[in-house]
Amino acid sequence: MCLKKQGRRFEGRVFIISVVFALGQSYSLNAESVPSDLASKCSGPFQHQSIPPNILQQTLKAHTVWLKDSEHPKGQRANLCQADLTRADLREVDLSGANLRGANLQQANLNGALLVKSDLREVNAQDTSFYAVSMQGANLQDGFFQGADFRKSNLHHVNFGGADLRLANLAETDMRLANVRNVEMEEAYLVDANLQEANMTGANLFRADLRGAVMERALLVDIELREADLYRANLSEADMRNADLRAANVSLANLSEANLSNANLREATFERSVLYKTNLQRANCTEASFQIANFLQADLSYADLRGASFDEAYMAKANLHEANLAGADLAWSNMVDADLRQANLEQSTLYKANLQDAKVDKSRFYGADVRGTDVRGASFRETDFRGMTLEDVKGLTQDQLDEACLDERTVLPKGLSRPSLCSK
């Protein structure tokens, strides 16, 4: 009888030891190329199984030893590939370098955990809590993180490529140099997140909250930001070519030297934003609001600015060559030394605007409101003033009129004479 009991105890010990030691496999903390076929790659002992608490503790203990000394006989890297860890309590555990590929982490609690360079590809982490987690260099590619909580986490250099982060909370996270290419982030919460130099090409952030987010030098080509909130965001030197910012709130944001060429800014709000040396070539800015924005030396050449509001905007030395400003509101704007050659200003409002020393050659003004517009030193070679009322224009000279294109309907200021009528 005693021998039978001792035999059973011995068998139990052998089972636990064999499970723990079966978890190991060769691993390097450096990124490596791995096939995308999860079923053929995953060889973990807990595939699609819940892990008993005592076995999980043994696994974590062996992993801790492995982290300290990968050659230690009692140390093994945690292999939790495709394991069922639903609602597991993993607070403050160290799973750095662990294999969690394809694991089910739904509603699990990993607050304060260490997941540095861990493999979390294709995991299901819906509504999972990753609060204040250290996850530098981890691979979260193609994972499902809808509604997950990453607040205050260190996600530096994390690979989120192709992941689903819709409705996720990423407030105050460090996502510098992260790969967020083609990630679904609709209505995600990224207030005060640091995304410096992150690659967000093709990501979908429809209605995302990015207030105060830092995206300096980030790659945002083809990004979807419709109706997103970018209030006070820092987008300086960001590459936003072809970005979709329709109806987005970009008020008080910093877009200095950003590239928004061919971007869609229709009906977006940029009030009081800084667009110093920003590239907006061929951008669609129809009906957008740029009130009191700073466009010093910005490039808006060939941009569609129809119906846009630039009320009190600072546009000194801006390039508006061949821009379409038909119906735009430029009242009280400062366009000193701006380039408006061949621009369309028909039906625009230039009330009290400052056009001193501006180049306005070959531009069209039919129906524009130029009352109180300051044109001292401006160039109007072949500018079309036909049918215009110029009597309240400030600083207009005979020399300027002589170079412009007028007709019999043009109303002149007192003291100036009508030059020969325009032949074109």
C-alpha cells in the first residue's frame, strides 16, 4: 500500500516537472522572421486549454529563472502559444520574451506587467487591461485589442502592424518609433500619447481622440483622420501626404514644416494652428477654417481653398501660386510679400486684408470685396480687375493700375485715371 502511494506521488512530480520543462524552445530576444501560419508554428503545451493556477505559477517561475540565466537547468522560456488565459490575473508578472502568440487574453489583467520583446502576434486581447505595462519592442502584429486599456504603457518600438485597436485606450502611452501601419484605430483614445517618428501609414483613426498627442516626424501617409480630434496635437515635420482630415478638429495644433500635399482637409478646423513652412500643395481645403492660423512661408500653391476661412490669418510670404481662393474669407488677413500669382480670388472677401508687397500678377478678382485692402507695393501685372470696385482700396497707385486689366465697369479711387482698356 505504501509503495503504491509513493509511486503515485512520484508520478505526479514527474508530470509537473515534464510539463514545466516542455515549455522551453530556442529563443532570441532579437526580432526574427517567422512564418505567418500560426497553426503550423505554434507547438505550445497549452493550445486552446486553460492553465491550472499551479501550473501557471510553475511556468512563470521557470520563465523568471530563464530571464536571469537562459542556460540555467531550471529555467525555461514561457511557451503560452494559443493558451486560454481568459480573465487571468497576470498583474506585474515578468513575461518579457515570452511566447504568447495566438493566446486568448480576453479581459485578462496585465497591469504593470513586463512584456519586453514578447511575442503577442494574433492574440485575442479584447477588453484586456495593459495599464502601465512595459512592452518595448514587443510584436503585437495582427492582434485583436478592441477596447483594450494601454494607458501609461511603454509601447516604444512596438509592432502593431495590422492589429485591431478600435476603441482602445492609449492615453499617455509612449509609442515612439512604433509600427502602426494599416492598424484599425477607429474611435481610439490617444490623448497625450507620444507617437514621435511612429509609422502610421494607412492607419484608420476615424473619430479618434488625439488631443495633445505628439506626432513629430511621424509617417502618416494615406492615414484616415476623418472627424478626429487633434486639438493641440504636435504634428511638426510629420509626413501627411494624401491624409484624409475631412471635418477633423486641428485647432491650436503645431504643423510646422509638415507635408500635407494632396491631403483632404475639407471642412476641417485649423483655428489658431501653426502651419509655418507647411506644405499644402494641391491640398483640398474647401470650406475649411483657418481663422487666426499662422501660415508664414507656407506652400499652398495649386491648393483648392474655395470657401475656406482665413479670417485674421498670418500668411506673410506664403506661396499661393495658382491657388483657388474663390469665395474664400481673407478679411483682416496678413499676406505681406505673399505669392498670389495666377490665383483665383473671385467672390472672395479681402476686407482690410494686407497685401503689401504681394505678387498678385495675372490673378482674378471678379466680385471680390477689397474695401480697405492695403496694396502698397503690390504687383498687379495683368491682374484682372474688370467689373471691380476699387475706390476703397488703400495705397493703390496709377502705376499699379496701368499694369492691370480693367474695363469700363471698374470703379477707380479718386484721383486715379482709367488706363487703356484690357484687350483680353
